[in-house]
Amino acid sequence: MKQVVLLFTFFSSFFYYNNSQAQHKISAYAGWTASQAQNYEKDTPYKEISGTLHMPYLGFEYEYDWKKLRFSTGLSFTTLGRSMSTEKQMAVGSMYVNLPIIAGIQFDLPKNWGLTLEAGAEVGLELSSISVVIYAGDYNHKIGSNVNAVAAVETQWKQFRFGTRLQVGLTTYTPWRMGVNYKHLGLTTYLGYTLWDSKIVEEKRAKQLAKRQANKM
């Protein structure tokens, strides 16, 4: 019984110490996504990289920082697809709501600056398609999903963020023409701001408590 109590005390102390060293943040992002789509014709080696499609980006993120490590998730909204190609086709694409799962390592820089390198994946659910209703095959278009591998670089200054995120499609989709499959390729550049930071909240509470105690004396 004594061993069980000691073991429980050890793990409780370990968890409390790690959690006290952790920092929780909630941030909002806005930016721009430049994307392309590579198609894969059936029974032919022909491949084409389309023109670049430019669309707005919006994201919300929960971040867990522990020492030099960062783990983040949240929701983001991106439109990925292709612009008018060499075949003079209309721009096509899909808007997705994404769930990112990303891990990274942080580096402290002078004058309140920081640098974070991240990698992970995002799983997206298609909300709507663009410029596809003019094709006869679009009546068979169904809501689909998309999975991207993600690599990102982000700089931080106080509560402000600036970063770029590469999104490489792992799944294929057929937006409008039978026999042609596409994979997404996107580059998102964004600005962000930390709306809530547990460390700042704790520091404010500590200052308020110290002020109250000083007034009582």
C-alpha cells in the first residue's frame, strides 16, 4: 500500500511540475493561400501542373507549449485548387474546413522574438466547390475530404505571429471530369495574434494579488 501511495505521489508531482511549466495559447490567423493542382490522367503518363489559384485564409488555433516543444490544433478555412490552365479551362477548387495536428520546436531570439519550425498533417472536409457547376459532370459531384502533409515556419514577436505553411496533398479528388484526379499543393502566408495566453493571465493575477496584499499592510 505504501508503494502505491508513493507511486501516486510521484506521478502527481511530475504532472504538476510539467503542467506548471506549460503554456496555453489561443490565436487567430488571417492570410492568403496560393495553390495548384497536379492532375493524373488514367492509363497515360501525362501530368500537368495547373496555374496558381489565390484565395483568402482564416484560422483559429489552440497551442500547448512545453519548454521548447509546441503542439497545436484548431480549425482553419482554406480554398485549394487551380486557376485557368494552359488548356484555357476555368478555375476550379474546393473550400475546406481543416483540423490541423501539428508539432514543432521553438527557438528564443533576442528582443522578444521567437522562431518555430513545425510539421504535421491536416484533415479537411469540403464545404463547397468553386467554378464547377458549368460542367455536365458536376451533377455527380459529392462532398469529399482531403488530407495534407504540413510543414511550417513561424516567427513571433510578443503576441504577434507571421508565418508560412506548405500543404502537400496526400489524397486525390475528382472535381468535375471523369478520369482526371488531382492532388492539392498550397502555400499559405498569414499574420496572427494571440488572443489568450495562460502565462500572461497568471502574471496579471500574481500582480493583482501582490497589490491587494500590499494594500492590506
